[in-house]
Amino acid sequence: MSFSFRSIQQYVYIVLFAIGVILLVITSNDLLFHAPLGISLTYTGTWEYWIFVLGIALVIAFLYMFVKTMNDTKKFLNIVDSSSKQTFIKNYNDLAAISKRLGPKYEEQFKQTAEKWHIK
């Protein structure tokens, strides 16, 4: 079995989102609130502003990516698990694209459902 990033992408997005939140909390405390937190990045000097921007970018980007992946997963599972062949055929192209984005497990499930409904 080969390794696929797509099979673990949700976990990677969560970890990078958490790193962004940590950076954002630490730098926000140093730059805006000046409350004693125990952890500080003031020793980085003016680079702390860039770390603050990096934290904001990580939070926004990886939250969006995680939510998009979860919505795709939910849509895929709802359509594949439905008992309607017409719904599956109507969304066939979307399901094919979503299964490619989500990884080998979903590609296999898509193929099995297509075989179940006798669709090539």
C-alpha cells in the first residue's frame, strides 16, 4: 500500500490551523494586550509583526481548507450512501472530482458504488 497525502490531508490542515492559532495568540498578546502569558516572541524584534501576519494567514487558509474538505466529504457520503440511482448519476461528475480530491479510500468507494448501479 502506497502513502497518499490525500488520505491524511484533514489531519495536516488541523495541525497547521492549530499552529496558526498558537502563533496568533502569542503575538496578539505581545503586540496588543501586553498581558503576562509566560510565552513571548518579543525577542524576535520587528519580525513579530510578520509572525502575527503569518498566524493570521495560517488560520484563514487552513480553516478554509479543512471546512472545504469536510463539506466535500459530507456531500460525497450523502450522495454515495443514498438509495437513489438518479441522484448518483446526476452528481456523477462532481463525485468523481471529489473522490479524486479526497484520496484513494473515496475513489474506491466511488468505483464500488458505480459498479453497484452498473455505471461505467
